[in-house]
Amino acid sequence: MSEYQQFQSEREKIDFLLQKGYVIHEVKEHLNGSTVVFLNPADKTQEVLEVGTANARKYFSTILFTQQKQKA
């Protein structure tokens, strides 16, 4: 799979979780990318997503900043 196709796949997974009402709860960086923990505030369920591409990491970082700004 090309880098762009992998990014598209990761972005679709992130968007799907966000559309279901999840918010980014925790991010753990490691050598293979990032582990992003999403939390659904309504029922406190969690979903974990492994993000490996640099573009997808930039994408969720932007979303995280937006979510933090909305809380303030």
C-alpha cells in the first residue's frame, strides 16, 4: 500500500470515530507512530487507533488542537 493510501485509510478511521461522537482523549508517541485513544463522552467507551503516517499524525494533531481550543 502506498504512503498516500495508508494516510487515506487512517484519516477515514479518524473521521469515522469523530462522526460517532468520539473525542481524542490520549496520545502516546512511539517509534512506529502514535497510539490515539478516542473517548465517547456519552457512554465512556474507548477506541484505540494506531496511526503510522506522518500526514495522519499531523491530521489528528490539528483536530486535537481544535478540540482543546473549543474547551477553553
